[in-house]
Amino acid sequence: MYFLKNGSFKVRGTVRSTTNEAKIAPLREAFGDLFNELELVEADLLNEESLFKAIEGSTYVVHTASPFPIQKPKHEDDLIKPAVEGTMAVVKAAKQNGVKRVVITSSVAAIYKSKDKKKKEFTIEDWTDCSIAQPYEKSKTMAEKAAWDFQASLPEEERFEIVTINPGFVVGPNLNKAQFSSGDIVKSMMMGEMPGAPKISMCMVDVRDVAEAHLQAILRPEAANKRFMLVADSIWFKDIGLCLHEKYGQDYKKVVKKEIPKLIMYVASIFNAEAKASLPLWG
């Protein structure tokens, strides 16, 4: 939407199915008159040919798709394969089509995991150590590195520019009613579906700032071949709950605003996959 509002671009977006009205209708409603200016084509992260076709004729590519589940997957390749193969298909197609610049949505998850327990500050120079990473962290790290490695492998005269956007936990108003992990986490707090707030701190950023960053990553020449972390603040889940309670507590009486003891979380992890996934992040 930000690219359409800018007015300088002809925008082609990808969906898994252009005939799935349940998915398309919310976009039509959210985009309003701008929807008529949006070209939609079908593409799938694990179908390289579909991505090549979707990118054909493009000057710029913004690659935002990557799976982000709340629960730990049964197999890490369920995350790693689409993240890495999807990114590789995009950069290969970019090279083939003479694309000028590719913007890739990476994550702070590709930056912040280190064996050094004393390390407290991370910059765009840092990379997550995959030997100790969770599947999602590993998928984002491997996918981003694959893109940079592919660019470096090309002869200099054939290289296109890359910009990576590395946001924290993305929250804010969504344009449709589809389920998505960050929204589902906020919903579970709003509806009291959590027994309490885990003692976890999340570095967060507003989705509208993330969208603007992707636009600026195309517009600004000086952004070429750089990584950009997007973090507004780091907030404890209990404080997120208190913010939600202050704004919505009158209508949502069960908003989670108290911290859950670690012992209860540990017991819950035996039965609950989300609780189990949260334990390594405790504190």
C-alpha cells in the first residue's frame, strides 16, 4: 500500500491463489480505490518457476514472505526450506531479469543469538550463531546469508543491489482478518488465553514503520547493500499486557497483565507447544 500511495511505482503483488476470494476480499476492502492499481499474480515460496514468472520485467523486488509460526515446528526444515529456497529463487530471478535492487525482509533473529553470554549489544555487523539458534532464528539467518552470498558470487558487473530490513517483533493494525503469528500472540493476551505473561522481553516495532522502511529502502540510493535493524523499544510481555489493559481493559476483561511463575510455565511446557517454545527465551 505504501508503494501505491507513493505513486511512483507500478505494483505487482503475489498471492498463492488469485481466485481465493476469502483471501482477496479483505485486501480489496483495505486498499479501497488503490486495489484497482494493484496487479496480483500467483506465486509460492517452494515453486521457483512461479517466483521467476512473478518477478519477470520488474525493476525492483521486495521480498517479504517467510513462515513465522508461534509453535516450534516438528522439523526445522519446515521453516528453513521455504525461507532459504524462497529467498534463493527471488535473488536468482532478480539476476536473470536484470533487477536493480532487491529488498529482503529479514529479522533481528538473524542478528541477536550469540554464544557469548556477556554480549549485551548487537549491531548490523552481528550474525546469529546457527549452532545455538532456534529453527526460526536459523531460517532467517540462513536465508539472509544465502542472499548476500549469492550476490558476492556474481561478477561485479552482474551484481544487483540488496537491502535487508531486520525488524523486531512486528505489531500494529492489520489490513485483513487472516491469522498471523504476531497478531495471534496479541490476541491471546487480549482474550486471556494465556495463563499469565511469560518473563520474556521482545524488541518491537510498528508495522507501519516496517512498511515505510521497505519503501525507503527502494527510494534511497545510500541504502544499497546495507542491513537496517528496526526496533522501537524492548518491552516485557507483562508491560505489553498492562498497555493493552489500559487501552482495551474496559471491553476485554481478561487481558493478561500479571507475570506467570516460571515453575507453572515449565509444567505447562510439558503439554503446550507454545509454552515449550517460550522457555528458552525466559528472562
